[in-house]
Amino acid sequence: MNLDDLYRRVIMDHYKNPRNRGSFEDDALKIELNNPTCGDRITLQLKVEDGIVKDARYSGEGCSISMSSASMMTEAVKGKTVAQSLELANRFSDLMKGETVDFEDYEDIEALSGVNKFPARIKCATLAWNALRKGIDEEQQHQ
Amino acid sequence: MISSTIREQFPILNQDINGHPLVYLDNAATSQKPRQVIEAVKSYYEWDNANVHRGVHTLGSRATDAYEGAREKLARFINARSTKEIIFTRGTTTALNMVASSYGAANVGEGDEIVLTLMEHHSNLIPWQQLAKRTGATLKYIPLQQDGNITLADAEATITDRTKIVAIAYVSNVMGVTHPVKELAEIAHRHGAVIVVDGAQSTPHMKVDVQDLDCDFYTLSGHKMCAPTGIGALYGKKALLEAMEPVEFGGEMIDDVGLYESTWKELPWKFEGGTPIIAGAVGLGAAVDFLQEIGMEAIHQHEKQLAAYAEQRLAEIDGLNVFGPRGRGVGVVTFNLGDVHPHDVATVLDAQGIAIRAGHHCCQPLMRWLQVSSTARASFYLYNTEQDVDRLVSALIKTKEYFADELG
């Protein structure tokens, strides 16, 4: 077991210097999700216009893996269409299953590939992505 | 202290995890099982297995003797007056839910009060929350001191003549606090209330005497005291249990069944509908034998000394914050390591062969009170040693250095 597989430098950079952390003041779509087994919680906000994720922010409490994953996810989906965002979420699921996945347009995420060797931590990495799916779901139901 | 040779009786402890000898410090979650218990369950299945209380055949008698023998052992272990007062359950959670849904439903009404502390495990909180919702009763919480202890003065102020139930853990699974159950029982009784004690964290680690405590209900889990998972018990004073309705109906628990009316067996069987957890009870009986051979006082002292040693050694780590009182009487030490999240601490310790718990420990209200989202917890049992504490401390120092580098 090599800890450096898990705690890659880029992950710790996102943990220490989170991107898109915070909240929108207006009534942007808001998703709250907990990880009831460990107490991690995330609040994700999405601004979706014309089928495009214009902006995303998150806040919450959690470990380095869950928070850095949220930071990366929000960076990755900004400017993407809803369909592209969902596709990214699916690719992320595959990555957590140990499959080789290419994140050519956002390679930081690949740094999380080491998480699949730490089964107890996969749920940390997927929390933000599950919030994203839930948000897109809600957005689509509103339409 | 208990000799470290006791470890040889726990096969699971003799292995490497991630290239390091296992140090198991998650005993408040569940304990490991000695060979004696594993063998008792194995032997039951290989020689005595049958359903209880029915067959005329030899195996049926043997299984019944083994099952009822375990009840006798447990009754003596916690000093119940009679085996009628010992009901086997799936564990503490089931036992607490039984009291809430049977005793609670019959005795708690609108405007009545149920008194708890906010450090209760979710299993000694939610059943009462649900009962309060169903009946219109009010939940009240005895306030906590800075170190997690409660005072009897606060208990006196919280418990009133409207209080019907006081439900409290004997030992907290997070704070390393032992509550003054005997004194609380006296206060509760003076107001005509009953006291329900969550004994999940006390029964494995200290001598428990339900008559001396004068508690009305006492609950325990086998798996935290060297027995298998899926077995536990509810102790209740006979008069209270006799007046209570069964919670589950079906086979095993009936006296006579008609088309429109049925009657129940006597105690304790009226609360044990369906085929019981026979092998689990056999394992619990073997665990009681095992613990009594060592002696509950010896176990308590051993863990107290380990906790004192851990408190002293952990204080050497800059930035490490231990929750709960100093000089704790039990082997539960909860802490946070500076800014490093408890999950990250637990992962880095696991890489060094050390198993601890990270999370909210099924105590979300307590986490909010401590103003943390989660904590790390090391919890000891009779097979842990000072060397285990040393391994924990040096691994924590490495963890700190690792994250200082990564975060630096």
C-alpha cells in the first residue's frame, strides 16, 4: 500500500487551495448531500442556463479526498453542457472502478485514480459527483 | 496489567496488515473473538444444532440446554435476580427499541418527558425521538460539562415528576465518560420514572451489577464483548417485563393460540418470537466464561492504565487534541490531529497496520456540540498493550509529518 498513490500532490493542492469553494447569493440550484457513514457533507450549487453549466460552487466538510474531488469536479464541469457533465460523471465512476479513463480535457481528475486501491475511501471521492448527478436530475425535472 | 500472551488466544490478531503487524484499536466498534468463542460456535454447529424448546429428540435437548445455559451465564454475569429477566436480542439497538416500543408506548403520553444526554449513541436517541413523536412527549437533555461529564445537580434540574423515562449510556462510546447511573436511577425513581441504561460500552469492560445500579432496563451487545455479532440482551426488572406486551409475535413466544385470541408464554420467552439466535447465544455464553476467567476488575484496570498511558503519550504530539476528561476510567480515547481530517488520519494509520475509527461514531448531536464534523477514536480492550499505544503514537507523528509535507 503506497500512500502516495492516494495523496497525490495535485490532490493536496486542491485540498489546500480549493477552487470554486463558497456559495452563490442568489437562488441558484442547491443540492445538499451527506455521507451518512462518515459525516462528510457537501452543498453544491449549480447555475445551469440553456443546457450549459455556467458556474458551480461548493461548500462542506470532509476529508482531503472528498473536498479535493469537489474542487476538481466544479472546475471540470464549468462551461460544459449538461450532457457532457453527466458523461464526465460516468467516466469518473469508471475511474473509481479501476478502469483506465482518459480525462484529456481535465487531467487533475486522473490523480484521483489511486483512490480505487483504497476501497473505504471511494465514497469520499464520489460524494461531489453524486451531488452533481442529483443536481442535474433536479434541473431536468424542473424543465 | 493483563499479560500480552492473551493475544495468542485471538487468532485474528496474529497477522500483518499492509506489511505491518496488526494493532487493533477499534474495540468500541466491535471486539475480536478468542478461540474459545469461535470453537464454542463451531462445536455447537458440528454437534448440537437443532431448534430449541420443541423437539423431543436428543439434539433438541442439547440445543435447548446450550441456549438456556447461556442465559444463566449472562444473568449471573450482570447479577440479574433471575433468568426470567434476561431476554436475548439481536443487540443493544434491538433491546432499546423494544423498551421504547413496548414499555414506552404503554407508559408515555402527551406532555410526559423523556430525559437523555446529547452524547447518546443514535440507537439510544432515535427510538426515544420516535416515541416522543408518536405520543406527544417531550425530549429533554441533561447538559454536558466542558469535558463531557454531567453533574447530578443538572440531572436533578432536568428530571421532574413529568419524566417517565431516563435513558443514558453507562459509558460513552466517544468521550470516555462513565455516567453515575446508580445516582441517576435514584433520582429517576424518586420522580416515578424508570431508567434505561445503554450498556453497550460498559458490559465488555467492567463489572456490571444491575441490582446494585438499581436500573430498570439494561441493554448489551455480545459482539463488543468477544461474542459473535447478532446477539445481545435486554435485562428488565421482572415486574416491568411481566406488564409489557411482546414486540414480535409468532412461534416460540405463544402459550395458546386460538382463531381470535392468543396468550403468551411466561418470561423471558414471550419476548423471543421466532427461532432465536441459538449459536449466537452459545457464543455469548462462551465469551462470558472467557471474560470471567480473566476477571472484569482486571480488564477494567488494564484498560484504565492503557488509557492513562495513551493520554500521556498523545499529549506529546503537538497539535493533537484529545476530547473528554483527563484520567478517564475507560479505554476510549477520541482525538483530532490538527487540521488533518480523521479519515485521512485513519487511512495513513491503516497503511501502518493500525485500525482506528474515524467518523461521527453514531453521535451526530455530540459532534455538533464538540463543533467538529468527525473525530478519530482509539479504543482498547484486554489484548491491547502499551506497545500498541507506542505504535499508535509513532504512526500519528508520521501522519502529521506526511501531511505537513503534503500540505506544506
